[in-house]
Amino acid sequence: MSGRAAPFYCPYCADEDLRPFGETHGQWRCGACQRVFALKYLGIAADWTTAPNVKTEESSS
């Protein structure tokens, strides 16, 4: 299993020219539209109607 997964295309313009960006894992920059975005894994949902149990920064304080 791979340690990291990379997006295949930009969610805004669908171009494939993506590069890691920033110091935080999951941040990407699109070379075509110049947008910067972040991806975050939330977990596995039990079904389509149940959200995963995710701890957020707000709920942990």
C-alpha cells in the first residue's frame, strides 16, 4: 500500500499538471489555473447517510 495518494486532476479545471504545495501534507497547486487546494481524508462512512466520526480541531479543545 502506498504511503501517500495523489490527486489525478484539478477539481476546478480538470487539468493534470498538479504539484505538491506548501508545508502541510495534502496541499496541491494546479499549474494550469494556478489554484491551490487541500485534500483531507475524513474516514470511512458506514453507509450513504452516516457521516464518519471525525475529531476536528474545534471539538478537541
